[in-house]
Amino acid sequence: MYKYHVKEYTKREVEELLRQQGFEIMISRYSEVYDRTLLKPSTENQLKELPNIDSYIDMIKFMLRNPNRINLLRVVTYPVIKLVPSLRTTIVVVARKTAVVDSTKKIVRWG
């Protein structure tokens, strides 16, 4: 049984939460950075390689040096993640505080 609570947000939900707290959205996008590093290393040296994976070709090379089911899955699914940004694991938002919001007001997030 998974013991941690995880809430997954859409980009629109993150933007709305920030707006409700008085922020102006300046940049909002899905990032693929984390998707490239979700490979499974077998050794300490391979773990150190992960930050240097900058492209799909690097992912394939890593998988060929370190074949396992997770790495194969990541290499196969990455092109789909590139085509459908909402499938990416990370949302990046840059926002600026522009208004003071009454923090005692109840916020309804999900209907």
C-alpha cells in the first residue's frame, strides 16, 4: 500500500490556484527535463550520468548500456511525451504577486 499522499495538478489548476492568491502568471509550461532523467541506473557511476542526459539520443545510449524494463519503457514513451506536453511530469510556472488576497476567505478548488 502506498503510504504517501500525492495530488496531481493540471497546468490550468496550478495557474488558477496562483491567480486566486493574487499572482499574475508570466510563464506557464510543461517541462520535459525530469522526464529525461527518470531512467534507472545500476551503479553509482551511472547515477552520476543522469544529469548529463540532454537528448533522446543520450537516453537511448544510456538504456543500451543499462538495459532494464524501466529504461526501455522510458525510451519508448518519451516521443509520446514530447508530442503530448500534458503527459510530462513537471509544470513550470513563473508568477508575480500583484494583489493581496484575504487569506481567511474559503477557496473552492474542485466543484
